[in-house]
Amino acid sequence: MYVAQGRNFLDNRVDVIPSPSLKDHHATIRYEGLLQKCGADRVFIHYGFDGWHNSSVTEMRREPDGSFACSIPMQGQRECNFCFKDAADNWDNNNGWNWATDIRY
């Protein structure tokens, strides 16, 4: 993970803007992982807060560069947990580790 100009690149597949995310504000999560590289036409983000509480699924939008992105309301106290799936229910969960980003006040 590294941070550059308010973006949190969790790895070469996922980044979060802004980073850290602010409680009760939206953060943009961008995905360029396995599902996108395998040609998925639709990608969904499965997310929850503080250990997967209040989880939801939202369809991401395809960006002009081929990545997928969406805006998530940061409603947790400490972190947002997330992973991805495509329309065929194939998952990218970071080899079972999922992803997370900090939430600050």
C-alpha cells in the first residue's frame, strides 16, 4: 500500500480516493483487478464496515480507461471492508484477505 496525493493505492488493483476516507463522506473506490482483466462486463463491490457490519452490494460503473469505480458512503467507525464480484458471481476477494480502508473523523 502507498499513499500519493490523497489517493490510497492498496495495491496495483485497487485505489481509494480520498485516503484516509472521512466518516459520513463518500470515497471513490477504483478497481482494475482480476475480474476486469478477464473481461467482466459488469463488476459489483460488496462492502461493509468495521468487520463487515451493515454490508451492501453496489454495481460499479465502467470508466473510459476500462477500470470500474463507484462512490461509497463511509458509514463505519474505523474501516470500510470490501471485495468484488462479476455478474457471473466470480469473486475477487484478494486471495481471502479482502480489502479495507481506514475511516477518520
